[in-house]
Amino acid sequence: MSEVRVAELFESIQGESTYSGLPCFFVRLAGCNLNCIYCDTPAATMEGEPMTIDAVVAACRASRAPLIEITGGEPLHQAGFEALAEAICAACDKTVLVETNGTCDISPIPDGAIAIVDVKTPGSGMAGTFDEANMARLRPCDEVKFVLCDRHDYEWAAECVRLHDLASRCAAVLFSPAWGQLDPSQLADWLQADGLLVRLQVQLHRVLNFK
Ligand code: SF4
């Protein structure tokens, strides 16, 4: 597979990982297998435009950003994902992130890339879609993210972190209040009360009103 369906290629500020705040070149692949209640990504329902992997790699190399993120939609849902990710890692001397909703096997993410795995909570409307086998596939370099809508989501995510020992197995566990739904101060109070070893994160791209 030498082509992928691309929704858009653009430069912005990385907003949801420990790389948050850095300039980032985004490769947003089209289409998603989920339909989250809070989805703000038109790419989720787009057909996108076919693009050769060589052309995408050339755009990544031309960017001055030190970070490249392959995102969606759901990037692992495309047959050309693995070839694309390997080609970007091989051709670009940059940090490569792959943001995924964790419903597909994450094994195709190459060694040279870092997975940002978004575990869907009940508040997303998509709980139960996560491929549980991915918990064992997480590598020490990977990050796990939970977007939280309410207290129930928080307790659900905290239990998931404990059950899978995520705080010691992954590079970071990120708890993000869903934009406009959960007050970050409220989440901070809960985290402090429970002493959970996770990183509170605001959705920086939403604060900045960026893509
Ligand atoms: S996984 Fe992401 S892109 Fe897909 S529907 Fe959910 S929020 Fe939207």
C-alpha cells in the first residue's frame, strides 16, 4: 500500500501529550471507526484525498517542526498506516508521535515512533471499544491518555490505571478534562485527594483555539 487517505497536513502546536506546547507537523489521516460524543475532528467522517506515502514524507521533511504527529480520525484504521509510519521514521530525524483511539492492534506502530493511546471513557459514548490486548502491547516510551467528562469517568480511568499498572509501565498517563465539560480545577482537586500518579493536562489546542 503506497497511498493513504489524507484529511489534511498542517503545522500547529502539539496539544495533548508530554510534548504539548511544541511546534508539530500533523499528518491527519481521514476516517474514524468511532463516533465520540465530543468529537471536534471533521476528519473523522471525511473520505480524504489519496496521497502517496512519498509525498507525505516529503511534506514532513520540509517542515521545520521538530515533531511529527500521525493522527486522525483513526490512523491505524488505514491499510497504509504501517508503511507510512515506517517511511516517516526512516526519512525524518524528528520525534514521531502516533495518536490512536486504541481500538485497533497498536503493534504496527514502529519502534521509532511513540504511541499516544487514547482510552475511551464511558462519557465519550464509546466505552468498550478499546482493544484490551493493547494494554500488554504498550511500550515504556508510550503515553496513555484519558479524556474525562465527569466524576464517573475519573473513577473509571483511575481504576484502569491501577488495574494495568500504567503509571509505572508507560512514559506518561495523561488525564485531560473534556473541553467545556469538566473544570480542570475540579479534576486537580480529585487527583490531589487521591494521590494518583498521573499528569493533569488541559487540551492546549482548545485553549489556543488551534486545530
Ligand atoms: S476517536 Fe477521535 S476522531 Fe474518532 S470520533 Fe473519537 S474523537 Fe473523533
